[in-house]
Amino acid sequence: MTPYAAPVTGPAPDPLRSRSDAVLPLRFARSVAAAEGAMLRTEDFPGWLAGRQRAQAITVRRIPFADLAGWSFERSTGNLVHRSGRFFTVEGLHVRTGEGVCPEWQQPIIKQPEIGILGILVKEFDGVLHFLMQAKMEPGNPNLLQLSPTVQATRSNYTKVHRGADVKYLEYFTQPSRGRALADVLQSEHGSWFYRKSNRNMIVETDEDPPLYEDFCWLTLGQIGELLRQDNVVNMDSRSVLACAPVGGERPWALHSDTELLSWFTAERSRHEVRADPIPLADVRGWVRGEEAIDHAQGRHFKVVAVDVAAASREVASWTQPLIEPHGLGVTAFLVRRIGDVPHVLAHARVEGGFLDTVELGPTVQYTPGNYAHLPPGHRPPFLDFVVSADPARIQYEAVHSEEGGRFLHAESRYLLIEVDETEVSLDPPPGYCWVTRGQLGELVRHGHYVNVQARTLLACLSAVPVQWRETR
Amino acid sequence: MTPYAAPVTGPAPDPLRSRSDAVLPLRFARSVAAAEGAMLRTEDFPGWLAGRQRAQAITVRRIPFADLAGWSFERSTGNLVHRSGRFFTVEGLHVRTGEGVCPEWQQPIIKQPEIGILGILVKEFDGVLHFLMQAKMEPGNPNLLQLSPTVQATRSNYTKVHRGADVKYLEYFTQPSRGRALADVLQSEHGSWFYRKSNRNMIVETDEDPPLYEDFCWLTLGQIGELLRQDNVVNMDSRSVLACAPVGGERPWALHSDTELLSWFTAERSRHEVRADPIPLADVRGWVRGEEAIDHAQGRHFKVVAVDVAAASREVASWTQPLIEPHGLGVTAFLVRRIGDVPHVLAHARVEGGFLDTVELGPTVQYTPGNYAHLPPGHRPPFLDFVVSADPARIQYEAVHSEEGGRFLHAESRYLLIEVDETEVSLDPPPGYCWVTRGQLGELVRHGHYVNVQARTLLACLSAVPVQWRETR
């Protein structure tokens, strides 16, 4: 009656292969479960990191814009540009959303249209996947040195615009024959600070025996998960890439089917009419350019500043550059609720002016409270007050992480997973919010422009940190 | 040793549900197999369509731009705009790709930033899914009347900017409680003619008994598949929506795993540096504006023209509007090859200036041959000459379809599926091309900006037409 053939199983006929790798999630799960590594012992990590900290000593000093070398405000536009025309620029953006407490605004924004590579090389040692992490200094990190992916390269980096040293291990990410991609996806970065920026997030497995350079170490996902519980150790790029790991293990059930979830997301993207137009930096209203900073007139959001970096072991020895410096510590949290015994997080379809496509899924709460302190309680963002005043007993995960230290200065946020129950948040949350499982986020994050960078940090924590709501226990 | 729990099967605990619906592909397959419908008999369809043709008689007349009502060339930019500020505008675009035979060009382009709804309502009759299709006149269709989705509405339509009649059945697509979404995704439209246009493609199932208005009919996928074999019956919007149907039935094998395919696609999107900047229409170089058309200086590609439409049964009685009129019949083809007994199509990662994100997967060949006739053979697009001179015995599907008749005038293309073997195209095709299965395209088309509108037409044909390479036979 029907031509439908049930899926055929068994080995694939030559030269075909299985469309999905059923064993891979098991291999990731084994690495999550490995609290100890075959290479660098967990107890030796702090000493190793401290050694790298000494070896890479740098100084970061705020300077006036006039002291930037190679950077200047373009005469016709006021944009802050590098004389090479590469790296990035600071320009203006005019955003109109027609909704919410701020339906229209202008702001400075970083424009960097090139696609960088954020790649982690993985390899099995003693039957367990290990991740090659790099101790990397970035001028904007509050503690300067954090663990970055194996490769963290802008196109300028690897096309050698700044004539620096070679990027180590880059060939594993640019030559498909050198390894096997386990994840490879273009993901957005901060839509409030970057105009349509995306980077290629890659996890590549190798069977070769790559050399181990001194700033690098092999760690299991279990070891990295433990480091994710500490403040400011695992950098943003690492968290973003780790979020893309196909960890699997999810239940086949959820409050909403995958098709329902996609339909809700499509409706959210359709109902917002966002217009974001680049404008000259000189034309941006509500911001003031001084000798040392471009400030928001009311002192909210962020400022643009300049720094001088003197370093020994980076691709180039020293340099100057602009950075974006946010005001105040951010609060970034997923509310988590067990529904039918399966943990769900409350995702928020967030508009950010710099997104390529209107909205992406963000955490339940992603704000800097100070930016909203002037508003009466009823006008503050949903769930913000709830999160800020959460009972400590309900906080299942908490750590301070910082955003990309190559562009943002001391951009720190408290990342939280907070348990709620049916008396606090219903199954039918306010418009723009939806309960989703970790497995569903994991499926969406295989594709670009669904899960924003802050939600990816929390997804990495959900996947790598053995918190009580992991679906696999 | 590992915390991984094998996927649990069985009924989902309340209030959860299965993330995927295993029965749905079977229901679609049954509809594909149903050559006869429970409502409108196949033999009665031509008479029904002819009746609609008579009832909706319209006349379309070319007019000079000066005779457009409500439309004019804006003084400062030369853009062709409507006085309401809605509908769409014709502006200019400056595209720089830095590659190929034409690394940089300027062109007129349609800008319509709002998201429209293309929705097909489905319902089971006698246990078989039927699709509610509409006989709809569009001024640009060569035969004026074609089968459109149940709802084909711009935001202007349903917010009543042109004060027309209500859009029938719209509530099923705007009120989630009225039906169940089987597919719901934002898909791109023509990247060569539209600037970053996307529409919401929806398939919604209802259990209600909606009234049947006279321009509508219920058809099975088998009946629609038969109509897809005919020239200019099923309109572009219908084909685009049908391509999103979760028909299932694919094999679990392919030449490349899904992750490999995503990795290849990510690399393709990363390696192209496309810059597409809107410019005033008056500044577009290489095009000439006359009284009745904006023409390409060498007479290639397309022209912008204006028409007067006098109609009886559309949302408004008559109107004038600009249209894009391409030069010559296009050729749009997938090469198809059985690999390990599973049919694969040769997808092309295509750059189009109007795409939101650089490249999408298009057919193997998607060109108007006349645009390349002036080039020496070695400089013509890959596979174009092969397709144009294909042995008729190898053509497994061929029909002429037209593109959206509300924006494009007589924009026809020959759509082809052409069988090849290992002596003609290898498993390792040229850069920018990749062998993928229908099942893989079906998975990608659940998400936006992967599969372009021409590839979606061919995907609809692969899914609904019982050609010999359907994976389910």
C-alpha cells in the first residue's frame, strides 16, 4: 500500500558510511566521566598554569586614543580603523526594534566581517578523548591568562597581516585530510558588541601524534568540566567550541517536539521586525568621545577604550588596540526545571542589534543589572529580579567567566544554573520564552545562528559539568 | 564506567512527548502513493482548473513607469518605491566576491525586508493526507493561473496595507492552537533578484472541518506529484513549501556522514568573502533606465518593467506594479548518481549577492545559458554544457516551472534531473560541489538558509514525483 521502506540497518555498502556516528556520544561521555587525564594530571594543572603565567608575563596599560599605533579615527566617518584596513573597526549602529522599553537606539559596535577559526584538536589517549587546550594571554582577560582552544585565529592571523609567528596546529583545521571533523559550525558572537560576527567552531580528531608545544596541554572533558567550575579559567572561545561537542545521551522526549520547537523559533524570528543599519561612528547619538574613551551619555552599557600590550610570547611582541569595556558584572542564567523527570532550561528568543538574523536563543536572563537599575520594577527584564535574589540553595552552578579577551576588557559575568519548580515558572512561560532540553539545544547548536554565545557557555557547563540535571546521570 | 544511558524508548512520561514523530513520514509516504484523491478526482482537475481560469480572468498589460499608480522613482536615490512605504522597493546592489569570471558587479534588486507566510493546510481524508491548494492568478505567470499554497501572504497582505479582502485560512498559520505545524521554517528566495528575502514556509495539519472556498481544492501528494510533471501548474511557493515536507524514508547511509556534510558546507561558507552593499538605484553602473524598462547594458540577466493588472477576484480588484523580467529560459538541474545503490544529487555551494549568508546549496546547474554565451567554453559554468547537451535518455525528470509570479515576469526555467554514472562525474567532484542524498537535503531544509529556492523545487520533485531514484521504492 505504501512505498515506505523501514530504515535499513547493518553495515553501509561500499563506499557509503553511516550518516550518524552512534559511538561518538559514548566516546564523549567517557571523556566527561574521566576526572583524571592520561597526560597532564589534574593535581599538576595549577602548577602548569602558573608556570605558563610566568613565562608569558605581559603588561596591559590603558592609553589615550592618540597613543594607538596604526589605529586612528577616520576623517570622513569618525570610525576607529587600523591603517592596514584589516583586523576590525569600531563603527556606529542604529537599531530599531519598535518594541520594549527601548524601541530604538544608536551605539558603537565592532565590525569584523572575516570568519575566524576556533578549533580544538582531540585525540584518544588510553581510550579516552583528550582535548588540546592552550594557555593563552589576552589583554582583556581580568587575569590575562586563560585556557583557549588549540587554535584561535582570525583570518588576519593566518594570512599573516600582522607578520607574526605561525599559528600552531592550524593545519588540522584548514586541511580536511589531516583529521576528522566531529563538529564544524559557524556560530555568532556577542550581538550587542559585534556587528554580524561569526566564527567557525571546530572540533577535529586526529590519529597522528602531533608535537606538544609548551603552552599546550591535553585534558579530558571531565578535567575541563572541573575547570569550568572555577572563575576565569576556561575562556569564552573554548566554552563556545565545547558547547558544539556532540555529547549525546539525551532522552527522546521533551515538553515540545523538535518540530514544535522549530516552529516556535520561526514564529519568534518572524514576529520581530528589527532594523539594524550601520552608521558612521561620528554620527552616533547618545555617546561622547573623549581622549581616552567613547562613553555612553548616561554611563550605561559599555565604553570603547584603548590599551597598550607588552608581551613576550604572542604572535607579535607588543601592540596597541581598542577594546570594549562593559560597565559592571553581568548576570547570565538559565532557569532549569525538571519536567517529567527530564531537565529543561528556559530559553529566551533574544533580539540583539548585531545578530545576522533578528533573534537567537539566549539564556533566561542575560543582563547587566546596572543598565536597568533606573527602571521601575515592572519594567525590568523578565526573571532578572528572580535570578538576582535567588535562594543560594537553588543555585546548582555558579562561576564568573569573562568574554573574549581580544576584544573585551574585563567583560565578566556570573553564569548560573538555577533550579525552579512548578510553583515558580509554569510550563507556559511568557511570550518569547520556551522550555527546551539540553538534547534539543545540542541539536540546534549543530547549526549556526540558533544558540547565542552566552547560552553556549551555559550549554558547555551543562554538558561538561556533572550537575544534577544532566540528562545522563 | 560511563554515565551514558542508552536512549529510553516507550511512551513519554506526562507531560512530555516524543521529540520526533516516527509515524509522520509514513503518513506522507501514503499520500505520495495516493494517485487518486478523496476530494477532487484527478480526472476532474483540468476541468476544475479551467473553470477557475475563466472565473478569475485578468489582463496584464505592460506600461511605462510613468503610468504606475502609487509607485515612483525616489528623487534622492532613484529607488523605485511605493508611496505607502510598504510592499517592496527596487534598489541597487554592489556585490564583490573577488572570484570567478565576474568578481564584482552592480545590479538592481528587490528589497522586501518583511517576512511573508507561505502555508499549506493539510488534513486527513479516508486516512490519507490531503493538501489544500489554491488556484491563484499572479501577473508574472506565463499562464497567469497556477496552484499556490493555501496561504500566500505578505505582511502587507495580512496587516491590510492595501485594504483588500481577508486572506482565507490565514488563522491556521498565525494561531498555533488552530493546528499542528508539521514544518515551519524561514527559507530564502532568489538571491540574484531579492536582497535577503525570506519567507515562512509552513505545513499545518488541522482536525477541524474548514470550509472549502471555490478557488481551493484538496489534493494528495500523489496528485500534486503528477501535476509537478506538467509545465507551469504548481507555482514556486507551493514547490518551496512541499520541499519542506518531512517525507522521510531515507537510508541511514550516504557518501558523506551528516557531520562531514555540515563541515564541508561550513568550509564553503567560510572560504567565500562576499560583500554585498545596497546602493541607490540611480548609482548602479552598467544598467540603463528607459521609459519602460531598466535594462542591462549588454542585454543580459534581466530587466525591470512595469505592468497594469486588471483582475476580478484578488484581494484588490486591480493594480499596477514593477516586475523583474529575466532574459531567456533558465536551465536548472541536479545531476543524480546512484552511489552504493543510494541516489545522490550533486549540490553546488552557490554564492548569490542577495543571500543573507554568503552561500546556500543550489542545484548542480542553475543558469540562463544566454548570459554565458559570450564566454569561451572553458569559462562557462561547470556542468552547464553537459546538462544542455544531455542525452534525452538520461533525463529522468523534466518540466518547465516559473518563479514567483508576483515579482517576476515570465521567469521560466527547465527543471531537470539527469542521471550520470561513474565515468561522467567522480565521487570527488570539483571544489564547491558535493554529493548528498535526498534524506540529507531533507534534514537541511528543516533549517533556513541551507537549500536555495531552485534546489527546493527539485527537492519537491524528488519527494513527490515517483522517479526511479527515490530512496524509497
